Amino acid sequence: MARPLYRIQQFLRALTAYVRPNEWKLVEKTLPPQAIYLFRRMPVADQRHGLNILSALRAQGYKERDLWAAALLHDVAKSEGVRLWHRVPAVLLRGLRPKWLARVASSDPHSWRYGFTLLLDHPCRGAQMAQAAGCSPDTVELIRRHQDVPESPPRSRLDEWLLALHAVDDAN
């Protein structure tokens, strides 16, 4: 019962999401100018999610700008056409029949099923977008790998950051 309740709470938070003025200042200090544009294009709920991830990482003592940028932009590719009506069935399919999500997805950008493809491919697409927007190689790699289950214990500084990003994203 805990997981469905969590999803309902998540949905309600998405409906009331907003970004405070002081948070915009943090975004502007953290991201390269082109990447700020990417962040602004994201739905407010995704912006809020990125800021929540960043806040949690900062609370854990992480001060690295590359990690902060990845926190803000890790879901940026979802802004290319993932809608709420893609997200709800995707959550259900991932929980009940994970392989079915790929069956439902379509690579045709004109199809109503294209949003499912974006959900599946958003780490790679987001990394490409971040790279084109001038983000660092570490930020790009963190975005690309943010849904991978990281090795524990981490073998490198980047693996440590990935472990932290993955854990906080999973909890949010």
C-alpha cells in the first residue's frame, strides 16, 4: 500500500509544483547559459523534481557543480513530449509488466506512443542535450547513467556521485 500512496502524493505535488525566485538564482549559477534554457523548457513539475534532487544532494554535503547540474537536468529529455498520460501507465507497466513498456513505445514522433519511447530513452537523449548545451563531460555522463544501478562501493568519484544521484532520484 505504501507505493500507491506515494504515487498519489507524487501526483498531487506535481500539480502544485513551483520554483521560488531564489531557486532560479541557484539554477543560473549552476548551469551554463544554454543549459538554463533547457531547464526553463522543462515542465514546472520536472523543474521542481530536479531542484528537490539538488537540495537533497546539497543536504548530504555535495558541493560539486557538475553533480548539481546533473541533478537539475537528469530528466530534461522528458520535455520533448512526455505527458502525464504517458507517465501514469508507464509507472503501472514498470511495476506490473516491465517488458510491456517497450512494446507500447513507438519511435514515430507523430504517434501518441512516442512519449513512452522518450521515457525509455531519456537518459541518453538528455545527455546529448546537455552536451550540446555546454555541460561538462562529468555532467553529461551522470545524466546518461542516472537510471543505471550503480556499483557499490563506488570505484571512482563519478561512481560516488552516480550512487548519490541514483539514490536521491529513487527516493524522490
